[in-house]
Amino acid sequence: MQSHTSVEAPIKTSLGTIRSLEPSKYNATCTYMLISVNKTYHLEYLQFFVNDENLLINSDTGETFAVGDEVKVLSCKIRNKTYPKLLSLTSTMIDYCPVCRRGLEAADAQRIDCDGCSSHSEKYQKNWINESMTLTSLNANNYTYSIGYKMMFVSHVDGECYTFVVFPRDRLVYPKANTFKVGSRYTVCGWTNDCRSLELVDII
């Protein structure tokens, strides 16, 4: 494991899931890794360009980490650098708060409270949905900075219609948006509020 003693910036600890692990398009000696981190009522992404392949080895198995693995990440910001530096990656199990979906250290005993959602007032709270829906329309349109995919889904649970546009910042959905088929059924995950607007997280 790489030493942390030479790192001056504060070390950040995150719990997340590996979403992408592939050779960098910009540097043949680097591996690009995308990790999603469940925060209170939202999802964050960590992006790394890893030069040291040893950091990508699961010490429990001796094999390279894979997409879908849950991991504990130690990283830090580097001055004048866009992306953080990966310090270590270890396999872990993550518990998810049933209210705000925040990723928590796995616990043997049943959790009574989550510091994340308990610190948010009721007006900021949202509802997590994970529902089967049918895609009823899909259009690729040119927007100011990129192509966006405008989609409409109808829920099989309550018949509610959801319309949204997927942009490159939607890192889990955008790369596969052009493969979706109108009329097909998908599992749509995201956050809703009292206005029934949807903050999309993923489509499976």
C-alpha cells in the first residue's frame, strides 16, 4: 500500500462502488476509474487516473478490482490538479441508510439513526424510488454544450410520467442512453420530492 506520509493535503475517506475501470483515452499508462459515492439524498462521483496498478489490486483476493465492487477509498486533492490522487483502495461492505441512501460503514447491529438524514430538515428530505418503468419516448437533441437525451418514462407502480434530459454529467446513464429502446421496460432509480420531479441516478 502506498505511504501517506508524503501527502500534505487532507486525506479524504469515501465509501463507494466502482462504476468504470478502463484504460485511459488520454494516457496509455493510466487506468481511468469512476466511483459513485452515496451521500445524503444525492450521488457524488470520484474520478481517478491511476498510474500505479498495484493500487487496483484487491488485497483480500490478489485480483484486480472490478466494476460493481464496493470499496473504501483514501484520496487527496493535489494543488493545481483537476482530479484527486488515489492513495489506497480496499474492499468493504457498505450499509445504505433506508431514508437518505447515504453509504455507511457496515454494522453488525441494526442502525437506529443516520447522521446524514437526521441533520436535514423535513423540507429538504426526498423519497427514493426504484421502480419498473416503460420508456415511451427518446430523442437526442443538440443543447448549448452537448447532446442531451430527452426521455419519458411511465411508472408501472402508479402510472406517473417522468420526463428528463440526460447530459454527460449523468455519468451512469449518459454512456448507455443511445442503447435504450422505446417500448422497453427498465428499472429507474432516483429521488423525488413533493412536486414529483425526478433527480435521476441510474437506469438499469
